[in-house]
Amino acid sequence: RRYDTAVLLAALEAWGVDCLARLNGMFAFAWYRPREQRVLLVRDRWGKKPLFWGRIRLDDGSRVLAFSSELRPLAELPGGPPPPCALGVARYLVYDGMPDRKSTRLNSSHT
């Protein structure tokens, strides 16, 4: 069977990130490359599927990457949710959406 996810994974493996420009529709996903120790977070160009992310400091001082298509899981993390990026919120309100890649970055002061 050829499910969307299987086709997407095959395209990523064959063409890497070059395949992203050819994707249509609503999507948000993470692609983990263990050999390269790399995580690629991707959302559709219009932001129909949200993708929230941030670096969270744990109680032991270590930092981890947290991401979700909803805010609720991030709000339930130890220490509460990371603060939003004030500039990102202002841009969202001014443009009634996000005009570029600086879409849902959480406040870097939380890292």
C-alpha cells in the first residue's frame, strides 16, 4: 500500500529536503536522521497545520527539543510552557498569519 507517510518518507530518502518544495496540502512533521543526529521540523508553507517548538530546560539543567502540532502538550512540560516570542505574536496579529519562516519559534531566552 502507498500511504501518504510512506510516499513522503520515500521522497525524503531519495531526494532529501529538495522534495519539500513539491509538497502540496496541509502537513506538519518531524524527520529524524539518527546517523546525522539531525531533526528536521517541517510545516506546510501556509501554516495550515501548526508546528510549535522550543528548547526546554529540564530540572537537571539539560535542554531538550520539544515540538508539537498543539500547544497543550508543551504547556504540560516540566516548568510550564516556554514563553512565546513577542515579535512572533506581534507579526501574527499584524499580518493575520505568518509571512515567513519565523512562524512559531518560541522565545529564545528560554533556552
